[in-house]
Amino acid sequence: MSYSIGEFARLCGITATTLRAWQRRYGLLKPQRTDGGHRLYNDDDIQQALKILDWVKKGVPVSQVKPLLARPGVRITDNWLTLQEKMLQRLKEGKIEALRQLIYDAGREYPRPELVTKVLRPLRSKVSANVPAMITLREILDGIIISYTSFCLEGDKRAPGDNYLITGWHLTDPCEIWLEALCRTGQGHRIDVLPASPAALAPDIFPDRKWLLVTSGKVSAARKKQLALWQQQVSSLDIIPL
């Protein structure tokens, strides 16, 4: 069967922008072209894309995947840990612009959900000690994460997509709002962020928006009751438990 780039992207769970990059920058896919110049993919391309994703999710930069596709039995070291250590070193050395560039580059090389779970969250935990030096380093890191997430969110707003609002609810770590938003960039959503957990929340004032509430701790019976009420008042409301 043949698939358009949009259909192919949905089948593989990646964006059309990523597919174009895999072809243009790295020569990883070679789709056919229609008479009008549009890309057409087939089932073999799907298998190839899934193999590429498998390597990337193991921490291999997409720029290094091509030779590995011909060597399926090769073993790799923990590239996620290596990337964490590179970022931590730049952070501790005060190389803020270099750290910023490394995070931005990683966002192009890896799926963003994996970047968050395999790199950014573990990195934040390494600077979580409650002493002034570590607090300062973590605030610098969080600032870069927020800046990068904002950059990705603005890019998503240039294209059609579902309208979401994301915020915290009974959340102890406000940066988790931005990390969860980053996980969802590049997936056909137009997301606006309420950057801090409000003392009180009124989703019903935007009933046509889809809501995502990032929460920590146990969801009590009272909170479940409140959620049920809100879910009756808005088009969509989902909890993201941490």
C-alpha cells in the first residue's frame, strides 16, 4: 500500500517534519514521488521507520542511526546517561549557552517524550539537593527547559491543531507542567500553559478548550468529585498523575 506523508506519520507515531528531516538530513528514508512531487511511502518504509525509532528510543542520535540499521545485533552503551552527564557538566561549569544549545539539539535528535523521561527529569534529580548551589543550578536548568518548551509550543501554533490548556493541580513542582507540555509538542496540539498551580481553578470559563491537569500525590475522593464536575462542564479534561 502507499501512504501520504500525513498518513505515514500517524501510522509511525512521528511528525511529518521529523520524516522530512530523516530524508533530507540523514538519508534514512527514500519515498517515491507522485507526478505532483508529493511523497508516497509504502509498508517497507514503515518497517524502516520503526527500526529507526527503536534506535532513537535507546538513546542513539538520529544522525548516527544509518550505519546501525545494517547491524541489528550491535550493542550500544547507555547514551541517555552520556547525554545527561554532558548536560550536567556544562551546567556545573556555568556554560549556560552551551547547555541551552545541547538541549535544543537533543530536541531535534530525539522524540521529546524520551528526552523528558530519559534525560531532563533524571538531570533535574541530580541537582535537587536543598543547598544554595544546587538550588541555583536547578533554577538555571528549569529556565532553559521553560524557554525551550515555549519555543516548541510557538512552533506548533503555526499549524492547525486541537486547542489545549495545561496547568498544575495540587502539584508540588511547577516545572513538571512545562515538562509535560514539552512531551506533547509536535503532535498536532496547540497548547497554552498556565505556568503555576493556581490556588483555585475554573476550567468552565473555557468550556471549548481541552484541559490537561498535572497532579502529584494521591487523588482523594473530594478531588475525584471535583474532577467529575469539571468533566461535565468542559469538552475534555484529563489528569496527568506524576
